[in-house]
Amino acid sequence: MATITAADVNKLRTITGAGMMDCKKALVEAEGDFDLAIENLRKKGQKVAANRSDRESTEGAVIAVVNTDKTAGVVVSLNCETDFVGKNESFVKLAQDLAALALNFNTKEELLAADYNGITVAEKLIEQTGVIGEKIEIGAFERLEGAFIGSYIHAGNKIATLTALSKNTEGADEVAKNISMQAAAMAPIALNEEGVDAETIAKEIEIAKDLLRQEGKPEAMLDNIAKGKLARFFKDNTLVNQDYIKDNKLSVAAYAKSLDKDLIVTGFKRAALG
């Protein structure tokens, strides 16, 4: 039988992030073979992942990352089951690493298939499920490109957002960050009216008409009044039309133009836990 030293156990723990006792057991079972021990730990993770496949993973960390050119960004959430794990330093570091890696890809599927220190990201998540004992998975994956991209991560890593502006101009970084904060706080459903789907619009018009009927408004007036209520819905729920939270005399679109008359908000992405 191979002699397993404390240094061996610590080395395996550093490589895998698994607990000391799990690492020692894996090394003993593998008779000191590190590759086999790692494989055994991953197999344990696969078993745990299968057992916890029906569990809710609504906690975790949401991370936004922007490339050095400020022309592309991603928002990625690494989800787990409990807030305790979601706040763990090593868990947040893994979320940050995966978000940085995600900058190279366009979809969640591409990220999951990507290499992460010799194994795929999907395999790393299975491994961590075994190590931590909770369901671990990539939740949100959002990518945004534009002339200038800014980001914001809310304290505690519960919400993260990206904002795209029409050009890179002096002061764009602050404007993009402030608008990203707006998107985090106010949770708009779309960038502008054109981004709201027809089903949502039809539903809002019908709700408005029902309320007007209850108020006794004549049927002939309903369409015009409902259009006014729909306009209010767009103002409250589309990013560029919302009142800017730091100065409600301005819309978000007007706030952007206060930096540069030609500056336009061209897109945003938002992801949140829960």
C-alpha cells in the first residue's frame, strides 16, 4: 500500500478544492495515483450531482466582466443552493474565473464545453458539486457587444448588469456604469418600446381596458385611454424611457445625451439570483 503523506493530501486539496478527508480517502483508494484520485473525486461529484438534480439552485454569485477594449461584456451567474456557499470566497473566485473565461464565447453551451485547467467547465461544476455537496450550475449567461460597454455588480453579487453605448467618448465609463446601476435597481423589461413583445403589449392594453370598464368609462373611449396607459407602461418599464434615478427630471436617454448630444443607449443585459 502506498504511503500517503500530509503533503500529498494538501497537494490534492490545492488542485481540486476538495476537503482534507475526502482528498486523503481518494488518495488511499487510488494508492497514491493523483490522476486516479482526481478522477475518483469527480466521480463522487457526478453521483452527488445526480442525487441533487432536482434541488433548487437559486443562490450564488452573478458576475459582470468587460473586455479591455470595452467593446464586449458578459454577465454570468454561478448558482448554488445556499447563501452560505454563495458568499464563500473560493466560490466567488470560481464565479469570477468562469465569467472571465466566458468573454471568449457566445453561448452557455460553448462555455460549458470550454477547457478549465485540463477539464471542461461542465466537469469542473460536477467536481465542485461533489466537493461542496450542493448543486452547482451556470444559471444566467448574457453577452453584449457595442461601441462602448460598461458594467455594474450590486453588493453581494446578487445582480449584475451591462450597458452598451453608441460611442466611446470621454465620460462614457461613468455614464455606462450609472445606467447599469439603473438597470440593476429598476429591472426594465426592454431597452425601449420596440423591444417589448406583442403579447406583453396586448396583455397590458387588455388590463387597462378592464380597469377602465370597472371605472364606468364608455366603450368608445377605451382605446384612446388605454393607449395613454400603455405609454405610461413603456415609461416605467423600458430602460431609456425610465426616469433616471439620480435625477428624475431626466429620462435615462436624456441623461446619456447630457454627456454627448449624440450618445445613445444601444443595449443592456441584466441577471439576478432568485
